[in-house]
Amino acid sequence: RKEVEQDPGPFNVPEGATVAFNCTYSNSASQSFFWYRQDCRKEPKLLMSVYSSGNEDGRFTAQLNRASQYISLLIRDSKLSDSATYLCVVNRNFGNEKLTFGTGTRLTIIP
Amino acid sequence: DTGVSQDPRHKITKRGQNVTFRCDPISEHNRLYWYRQTLGQGPEFLTYFQNEAQLEKSRLLSDRFSAERPKGSFSTLEIQRTEQGDSAMYLCASSLGDRSYNSPLHFGNGTRLTVT
């Protein structure tokens, strides 16, 4: 079983719609969680950290469920510029020493 | 722009040749990471340095791979006797951290290696 699992997609979603991704992780001792975004042929960039209480950044909401070991990302009012691959990232420590990435979920927003 | 820079951007080599990549992190960052990414996969951890000390290496890093960060600034990743399976994007990242804190990782644009 992979340490971090994501549905690779692709998700093709009309502009303005709401889309949600889930990610599961296998190591119950994992301590820190993130969503990264990667555009085609570009480097990954941090989208947001994921906190136990859930957190929101504009149109983006991240949730963590430790009991079920899954992380979610919700994008509201999707824009064309949201088209990218979204990487679920887990770390066994509170720091970033060894981030473990999922395979990524590819999202395409359709005009 | 004082982001993470990697050189070269692209490298094509024949199987069996040695290659070396360079990474220059953000200047005040004490941590430096190497990841490898193949098509359709997320980045896979290879190794990381805190200052000049190499603190962790992945099992993916076979004996043909070696990484150095001699002065705690730039880093090099060398692959000896390249194989076709080494073809991938090699990503470098840096961050600022200590035992209790780590800033987000900043990735470079990567070096794309093609082994023919």
C-alpha cells in the first residue's frame, strides 16, 4: 500500500463549480499535512498547510480527519487558473524533513 | 529573483555515462532537499541536508547516486553509470528550519534527465 494515495483523475469541472479531492495516508503517526499545486512542467508550490481544526484560504478549504487518516481539499467557485495537479503531502514529523507526496490529482477547469 | 536555481535545465546522456547536477538554494535556507519525479507520479524523496550534513537518504538512492553540500550552500547530485530508469525530473528544494520549525519547501525548476 502506498504511503499517500490519491485519485489521479483527471477531474474535468466546469468553471464556477465546486470540486473536492480526498487523499488517504497509511502512517497513523504522521504529524503534518499539506496540499501542493503543480502546473504542467513546473515545480510544485505550497498551496496550503492542513490543520486538525480545518482551515480556509479564500476559495480553498482543507480538512484533516486523523481517525480515518484522510485529508481533503475543497475548491469553491473554480477558475480556469485552478487547472493544475494537486499533490497531497504528508510528513511523519512536525517539520518538513521528509515530505511524502501522493501521485497528484489532475484538475482541468472547463470554460 | 533569489529563488532556488538548478543547472542544467535539461540533460541528455547515453547509458553508462556519469552526470552531475547543481542546485543553488535560497541563500538564507539551511536545509536542502533532492527529489525525483517521473511522469504521472509525485516527487519522491531522495535525500536532505541540514547545512553541510546529509541527514537522511532514501532507499531509492542507490550506490550510483551521491549528493554533496560541502560548504552548506550549493549542492551537487551525481549519478554514475546512468541507466534508462534514471530518466526523470530531479527537483531540488530548500527551506529554513530547526528542531521546532520548518518553513515551506521552495522548489527549483528541476533538471530533466533523459538517458538514451
